[in-house]
Amino acid sequence: MSHTKTNMPIVELTANEVSNIWSSYIKSSMELRLFEYFYASTENIEIKQAVEKMLNQSQENLSELKEIFIKENFTIPLGFTNEDVRIDALKVFSDTFILYFCFDLTHLSMSTYPSAISDCTRSDVRNHFQKNIAFSVNIQNKLVDLMLSQGVYLKPPQVAIESELEFADSMTYLNGFFGGSRPLNTAEVSNLSRIVHRAQFSKMVFVTFSKLAKEKKLKQHFSNGRDGIEKVLDSLQEVLDKENIPISASGDYKISDVDFSPFSDKLMLFFVNTCLGIFCFTMISQAMTSSLRTDIVSKLGEISDDMKKYYGLGLLLAIKEKWFEQPPQVVNRKV
């Protein structure tokens, strides 16, 4: 085995590490294009400063990951390039919508980077993800403070909590179908409100992308996504309304009509397939495992099944358009 000048052994990347750094590169390249446009079009100084920090972090990530790919003699992914964004395009999103957009991207980072670092053993790869986790925590706090100061933060519901210690005394605790169902517990309220807030944001992304897309089939796909999200909102809102639990909603998901999209169809479809899709599955899976009422589990199961079909169609669409960049594959030893 060869050694470096410091006598540290050169450790080859594991399959997990290759997968994680490849995914991180694609993610960072997409985010860079989003942040470039957001930075150019944001007018609010404080939001612009936060966007700039996220843009710089994406640039730094790509530089670090390129070094690892070159050192390992791996092909650098294409990801997303300056052809996927028009920085000089007219302003589409309100500054508040951009703030929500950035906040949503930090949630994706907070769900993917911790998982990635748990899979990695090599120090340079672990350091990369550890630094990104720290940055994601800090920028998320900054964005929450910004939303609070501007009065646009969507707070989770506040509910009255029973003060007595109790244990479930019968199997009816799990029942939600046949009347007399117990009140929601705090875990269920938390998960449902989180999904509703994310669905509200996702709906407006679908509305915007359906207007911006060039290809007719992309417009229709994004419109179908909007219709699916409306079903999600109606289904979960029904549960919350029966419990008299109000959910805050944004009044500033504002978009402007423009002649030219700032983003390529490829980038918008990727954002929908990954950022909206994968993260939504994570949220729903978490909600299903922590929800105990049968009616809620059933609703979440139906939502999950519908989403699998929709995002499966999105993946097929990306493949047909030759936009799907294959992750690294092992050598085929069967031929």
C-alpha cells in the first residue's frame, strides 16, 4: 500500500462515500444556479446577504468536491451549469418567497448531510459533510430570525396540553375511523402541520414552474403536481379542522409573469424530483412512524402511494429528455 509524505495510508473511497459526494456535487451545482439568480433579483438587503452566504458555500462545496474527484481520478459530474440559469432574467419571485425557498433548501441539507456523514469513514469526506452541517445549522437560524423579524415565519400551531400523566388504557387509543377517536397528540400535530406548511410551499413552486416551463409536457407535469398537492392539503386539513387546530399560511407566495424563465426545464424538474420529492417522502415516513391514530396513518399511506406514482413519472420524464445523469456504477463483471 502506498503512503503519503505524512505516512498516512491512502484510503480508497467506499461505495457510500462515492455516492454521497456525487449526490452532494449535483445538489450543490443546482443550488448554486438558484442562488445566483436569487442574489441578482433580491432587493431586500438582509435577505440578499443570506443568499450570498449560501451562494458562496455552494461554490466552496463544488471546489472541494472537484478536488476529491480529480484526486481519485473520477469523472466530474456535469450537474448544472450556467446554461441552466439566466441571471439577467426579470424578477419572478417576491423577496419573501425567495426567503422561503432558501429556508426550504436548508431543510434538505439538514436531512441529507447528517445521513451522509454517518456513512463516511475517510477524514476529508467527513470534514466536508461536517462543515456543511455546521453551515446549514447556522444559516437556518439566520433565516428563521429573518422571517421572525419580518413577520413572515410560519409558526407551528400552539395547543393546550393536558397536565396529568396518563397511560393508554385500551386499543381505542389507536382508533381514528369509527367515531370517538382521541384528540391528536403533539407528535401528530407537529408532523401534520410540518407537512401542510411544506405542501403550501410546494404548491406555489408547482404553480410557478408550470408557468415558467417551456415544454408543454413539463407544464402539464407541474400542473399535475399542483393538483396532487391540493389533495394533500385537503386531506390533512380535514383532520386538523376537526380538532380545531389552526395552521398559519403565507400571504406572500407572490410570483410575477415574465416572458423568459430564469431556470432551465431540466433544473426545475430536478428540483421537483429531488428537493420536493425526496424530502417529502422523508417527512411522510417520519409522520407515519410516529402517528398512532389509524385514520392518520391511512391518509399518509394514500398520500405516499400517490406521490410515488407522480415522482416516478417525473423520473421517467427526465430520462426521456436525457436529463438524468446516472450515479456512479460498479463495473459490470457479467459480460
